[in-house]
Amino acid sequence: MALATCVGLFLFTRVLIADVILTLAIALGMWAFLRALDPDDKHPAAWAMTLWAAMAVGLMLKGLIGVVFPIGSGLIFLVASGQWRSPEAWRRLRIIPGILLLLAIAAPWHILATLRNPPYLDFTLHAEQGSYHGFFWFYFINEQLLRFLNLRYPRDYNTVPRLYFWLLHLVWLFPWSVYLPALLHLKYRPPDRASRTRLLALCWIACVLIFFTFSTTQEYYSMPCYPALALLIGVALTQDGAAVRTGTRVAALVATSVLAVISAIMFLVRNLPTPGDIASALSEHPTEYYTLSLGHMTDLTLSAFAYLRLPLAVAAAAFLVGAGGAWFFKGWRAALSLAVMMTLFFHAARLAMIGFDPYLSSRALALALVRAPAGKLIVDNPYYEFSSVFFYSRRAALLLNGRKNNLEYGSYAPGAPQVFIDDAGFVQLWSTPQRYYVVTEGPKLPRLRNLIGESHLHPVAASGGKFLFCNQ
């Protein structure tokens, strides 16, 4: 329940990242590790092979951390429990057969990708613009080692300060983070299965958080330890001690405060007009503001909340339920109230996402493009801002000044499609008899007007502060 209704898991599954599937693979691997070591389990070999298979899947999903986290957590657990001295423990993990299984699953794709994208084994420990060192270098050196050292190129990302990275877990695990102090009262040392499980969860959390304390960190990077935190919080809730009761009071106070803030916002925007869509009420910031996963949160203004009256009302109802349950109930009834609160809040967030759709998506532009006469498409800047145009229109495009971020490295590979054009190339194409379309964002529109003149930009569609123009 804690994992299913925490803020972080909901927030970070709204975007297309593999981390939540990686989290599932790591959780399966850690459970298999625990079962393989259990002296009462009758099938240790099957569980050991499940562990190695789960690590192979994690490796395929997100690279080396799919192996590093289970192995690191397992080693910490073996040392903490004293089992590292036991030959039987190592035997039950089936290390040699397990490594062979891992390689059988994960190696073929990596080898084939390396052979298809030479040079094969480049160990250059630096990156620079315009260079191409092959798949092996990009995947293992640039995306694993150099990213860990904050030297990856291109540097199209930012890193959360270490203190914030740790403290933000109070938000990502809300409302269950109020029970984190209760984890100090759990027993981790007795040799029964429950205590071993709690100890493994603690080692799992330590491995992930310590790793990212010394690495670059985005807000969601610690997601692989959410199941372990949820498990420990769930155990603490079943014991209903003084720390749990205090946590429930803290949750009640926070829910009441949030309810007051939402109510104040609803009052302030009650008479504000809502012309057009929500994009007209959002603020714009320089590109560096958006190098963190939640950078667009800074775009919100008070006027924008006027477009979100229904989501605000549902959120207010959610926190009313949570505050009331936490103030007046105890034990499982209070916990159930908080779970209901978060379930309703997620529905409010879903409704808000619908309100943000014109800003977040370019579907309306894509549909207008599909209906328009046939022509070639140009996307202003990288494809990220208009990825939904590619998805819904199912067509390729030229990228105007788009050789940057994740597209840059591969653009220098031998045989890479020549889809990148500069301002001069755009002006030349736009003036030909061939029909061309261009999609751009509002802040970039003045530059296009200066390049080719406003009279040569024929509007086709506009939505969410984004525009589709044609040269004819």
C-alpha cells in the first residue's frame, strides 16, 4: 500500500523512463536472493537463478546499476549478517552458473550493438563535441563511468544537491515518510526470516543512497530502493508504537496545512478568467531550468491554477479525507484514510494532466499536420519538445539547430541520417516551391520571423503556446 500510494512513484511514472521497471527487476532479484539464502527453502537453486536472471533484465533495462545494486546490497547484507564467512551461503547463490545465465541473457545484445557500431573497444576517458567512439564507448564509458563522475557529454542534465537528494525522499514517500522515524525501533538482528528481510531491506536502501550520494543525481534516481522503504514502513505500521502515532499526527498536520493552501488558492482564482489554454498562464524560463526532471514545476503561476479548478477541488476533498482520518482515527483506519487520500489526489493529478495537455503535448499540431496537404516537416530545435508530433503524425522530419543533447553523439556516427539543418539551410528550403511545414514554440517564433519574414510564415495550427506554419 505504501509503495502504490506514494508521491514519487506516481510522479516518476508519468514520463517514459525505465526506472520503475528496473525497480521491479531489482525487487525480484533481492527477494530471490533472500529466498536462495533461506536455510528452510527447498528450492535455493531456482531462486538463485531467478536472482541472476533479474540482474540480467536490470542490465538490459538501465545498464550496470541493474547489476551493481543487487550485488552491492547483497554483499552488504552478507557482511552485516555474518554469512560472508559461510561456504554454504556462497554455494546456495550458484555464482558460476548464475554468471553464465546472466551473460546468456544480456551479452548477445551488447555484443551485437558493439559490432554494428565500431570502433569496438575504445576506452577514451574524455568526451568532446564532434567525436564518435562507437557504441561500446558511449554505453559503458560515457553513460556509465563518465556519468557517475559527472563528466558525461553532452551535459544535457543537472544534478540535485546531495542534501536535497536525501531530504526530497520526505516528499517522494509522502504520506508514508512521516513514519520513517519508526524504522529506528524495528529489530534487524535476530536470525528469523522477518528480521533477515528487514536487514536486507536496510542494506538495499543503504547501497542505493550511498551510491548516488557520490554520483550525479536526478530526483528519481533512488527509485530502486522505494520497495525496501515501503516494506520497512509497512512493518513499522503494523507495530503501532509511539513513533507511528506521532507520525500519524504529523500526517494530519501536513494534510491540514495542504488543505488550507489549496483552499486559499481556490479562493484567490475564483474569479480569474481562463482564455485559451493553460499555456498562456504559465511562465517561461531559460533552458537550464529544465535540466532536472521536475524543472517545469517552476512554470506554474497563480493564474495557471484558474485552469485547474476541478483538480483543485478533488485535491481538497482528498486532503480533507486524509486530515480527518489522521486526526480522528488510529492504527489501520488512519493508514487507510491516508491511502484513500493519496488515491483521490492521484485522480486530481490525472485531471490536472488533462488540463496541461495542450502545453505538454503537441497532438493538436500533429493532427492538423495529418489533415494538411502533403509536405516535408521541419522541427525547430531538438525533437523533445515535439516528440508527440512524430508519434501522432508518423513521419520523419528535419531538425533545425537540433544537433544537441542526446541526439548529438549519434549524429556523428558513420552513416547517420543527415537530418540536421542550420538557419541558412532552413531559409533556403523555405523559399523553394516544395511545400514545407515547421513546428516551433512561442519563445522561438521571433527568431523565425527575423529569418524569413512574418509574411512567409503561413499559420496552420496553434496549441499550447506552439505553432505549425507552412511556407505556402
